[in-house]
Amino acid sequence: MKSEQLALAHCQPRKGEKAMVDGGIEDLLGELPGWSRSHDGKAIIKDFTFDNFHQTLGFINAVGFMANHEDHHPDLEAGYGHCQVLWSTHDVGGISMNDFICAARVEALLR
């Protein structure tokens, strides 16, 4: 699924599902430049850089608004000029399609 299609999709409840398998994860990561798996393999992650703290906060607010709308929330780590975004689906104990949908939506925010 292309990143444009992912960005148009909406998150769905995943309770009772299993985490995605490696091949599917790698295929979808190929659609999202700069995103990679976390060290434990249970999340997808990307670092974003900005010119200043004001832009970083604007990005965080935009991601937060989108995440609330999708009812799927990332872990964020931020500082002056940077923000790391980590998506994981706790209900499945790893990575789900919701994580890729939200990562693609983050990318769309920056286009």
C-alpha cells in the first residue's frame, strides 16, 4: 500500500489481532522514507528536525490533533529543534496497520 493510500485510511480497533510479521513491516517501511523499526522491533520510529522550538511545538500539536482524531497515540520525545515519533499498538503487543496509517499521516502533515 502506497503512503498516499495509507494517509487516507483510518485506524481501526485491533484488540484480539496479532502484531504484523516481519515481511509486511519491511514492505510498508519501504513506503515511508526515514522510518525504521525500534531496537526491540515492536514499534516504528522516526526523528524529525526543525529550525527552532516553535516549529517543533507546532509539529507536536499537529501530530497530537491527528492522533486524537484517530484514537491512536504515539510516544513523543522532543527538544529544541527535534522530535522523535514512535508508533506501536499496545493491543497487539507490537506493530499494526494503525501504526503505518499514522506514520503516513505524519508525513502528509509535512508535505
